[in-house]
Amino acid sequence: MQTLYDQKKYEQVISEAQKNTSEYGNAKLHLLWAKSAESLDEDEMAMSAYERVLMLDPDNTDVRLLLTKFYADSNRDALADEMSKSTENYQLTPAQRMSLERLKKDELQQFKASASIAMGYDSNINVSPDDLNLPEVGEEIDTIFTQFQANLSYIHDLDDKGGWYLRSDVDIFYQNNADANYYNLFAGRVNIGLGYSNDLYDILLPVSYGRINYLDRDLLESFSVDPRINYTLSESLIGNINARYTQRNYLNSIDSNRDDSVTGIGLGLYWFFNNNFAYISTNYDNYSADHSVSLRFTDKKTTRVALGMNYNVEEWFIARLDYRYRYADYDDIIEIGRGERSDDYHQTEFKMSRFLTATMEASLFYRYSINNSNYELAEYDKDIVMLDIKYNF
């Protein structure tokens, strides 16, 4: 049969397969049957034969991807969704994973959503979140907090444009601090982007708008463009190139001298093995004040390095470890004779997760961060412990 298939005698392959009932337990027979039917555009016959292959060889990821596509193309959305989700748990090459992601951009998963609630403890809430670099008062304040996060994602495949697609996302974050309401934080972000994807690479050019309410006021709004490219380097490696431009405008008159813009570029490498992955990434960002008279330490350059691993200890138990380092070089001097300010920031995170159901995940999270600086008022360390429940819709 293989010889007949190689000679492109597809009807004879199907005829021989139908007659050879003693070999119906052989997955290869049904695979040649399916490929021959597919070559003859007999989609229903091909689909049925691929299903028989999967019954005999359920770990055949190539057939799983083919069946997902057949189901999606024939509007069997429930079957396509089920096959897609079950295939995610298998060891896939980066090319296979990109193919699966492309299939998800079809009608079967145009809309996705997730929401999580968490409770935790922060040993030093009086530290600016992320890279805001707001003035610290020096006093350590610990607090219990509750946290809510939600994400909505919509992908529309532009069928007449080949691999082109549109993607939009909405992210919401809210944290309430029981003993420090002044530091309650609300952040929202909306983005929309044009992308192109095939089996080798995925390109996305998103533009976004974000807003933050913090320190009892509408603090800032931001406009960003964040292009990125993911590229398959080998069966187990994916590379990433990304860039960033962000304009941040502070909304209160007392903060007006903090307006700045950020430009940056980054590289990343991801290694997939079994159902696990490891990564390393680096980013360089330049922060530039918008006003000639600006808040001290607004102008700066940062270099970030991050590495980590996500490992499935058991089928139902996942452990993740991440380390992040950031070096910040400021343009302003601390005081005459002491030179310019520089910071070394270290952050270590450990997370244990367990899937309670197919769509619900519980996680225990610990983070330790420390900032060393030649500017004493900027030095701090903090611990965060958090229990999180996440639901995927």
C-alpha cells in the first residue's frame, strides 16, 4: 500500500485498505487510507479514517492537529474545541504548537475569557508598582489584600488574507489593601492588533491604551505600540523579538512633571520539553522625561534579564520558578560629589498550581524582591504570599 501511495494511486490504496480487513488493527493502514482520501478531496472519508488512526494511536499529535482542522473547517465547533483542548496537553513541537494556535484563531475559539480572585499578604505595600518610580515615604507598611483580575480576548481570522488576523484584549486588575487603602490599585488596559501567523513565525503589531488609579487619584494614562515576532528555531526552541514605545501622561496637576515616554527592545528564547518549558529574556528600555523641568530620577535607562521554568511535576500539579534582575542607571545625581543614582533590583517568584477541574486552577504564590541602590531612600525589600483561584471560560 505504501508503494501505491508513493505512486499517487490513491483510489487503489483505498480499495486495498477496504479489502484488507485482517489489518484493520494497524494504524498505518488507516493513516494511508486517510491521506489518500484527503488527496482525492474526500473529506468525510478522510476524517473518518483519521479518527480510526486516533483510536489505535491516541498520542499521534499530527493526526490530532489534522482532525482539529477538519472539524473546524466542517463547522463541527464542539468537536474542534474538544480536540484542541485535549491536544494542548501533549508534547508538541513549536511548529505544531503554532499550528494549534492558528486553529484556535478560527471560529472554534474566537472569544476567550478568564477571571481570578486572590487573597494575600504584602510585607511592604509602600513600594511603587512595576516601574512607576514614585517617591517613597520610607515607612514599611504591611497589609492583607484581596485581588481581582480578568482578561477578555477576541481573535478574528481574516480568511481572505491567508494567515492574517485581528486580535483585541481587555485586561482589568484591582487590589484592595485592608490596612492601607491609600495604596489600593486599579489598572485597566485595552489593545487591538494586526497579526500574521504561519507554521514558522507569528507577528503581532498591537496598539493599546491603559489607565491607572492609585494613591487615591486617577494617576496616569498610557498609549503604547508593542510589536513582537515569535519564530520557530527548531523542534524545541522558539525565539522572540519585541519592541516597545509607550507615552505616559499623568492626570493630576501635582504629577504633571512626571510625564515620560519609554522606548525599548527585547529578545527571548523559549525551550519546550515534554509538557514543560524554560525561558530566558532580556530587555533594554530608555525612559525620557517630557518636560525640561521634571521630577528627579525620571530620565533613566534600564536593562532587565528574566529566566524561569514551568514544570509539570504530576499530571495535575505544576511548579514554576522565575527570577528577574533589573539594572537602572539614572541621569540625575544623588547630590554633589556622590555621582548618579543606580539601582540593582532582584525578584524571585515560586508558584505551585493544581487544576481542580478542566477550567479551574488553584495556585499558591510567593515572591521576594529587593532593591539595592546608592540612593538610600530607594532601598527596600518585600515579601508577598498569595492564594489564587482562576477560572477559564
